[in-house]
Amino acid sequence: MSTPLPFRKQRGARARRDEARQDWIDARLREARIVVADMVHHSDHMVRLACNVLVRHGQTPEEREDARLLLVVLDAKSPGRAERARPDREGGR
């Protein structure tokens, strides 16, 4: 007598998972573009998060480069932030 295989993968499960993942990424991209477009009304932290999403998942090289440059501008705006984040500073942790 053969035992049923309750854990057998259904066909198309991978495709549904990939589609759901892509839908999630598309929604995050849409949110990131909204934040960057209206960055005056968002915190620097939120703009940094949005830029990181666009740098990694932007559709065009121009979009990714613009987001990277905006990150450089934000870092220049608060120069002490980069120093605080460095673990190799003198007297650091």
C-alpha cells in the first residue's frame, strides 16, 4: 500500500510565489517614488529608505543613479551621521 504524499508541491506554486514577490516589489517601488517626489514632507530617514529601494530595484539606470546621488546629498546634509555610523573611529565601539 502506498502512502499519500501530502507535501507534494503543486504545479505553478513557484510561479504564484514569484508573481506575489514581484507585486510586493512593485508596490514598494511605487511608495518609494512617491516619497522621493514629495521629499519635502518626509523625514530624511524615510527618504533614505526610499532611495535605497530605488537604488536596488529601480527600473532604469538613470532612476538608480538619481537615487544614489540623492543619498550622497542627504549624507552631505548631515556630515556627522556618517562618522557616527563608522565602527572604526577612535574611541569607538
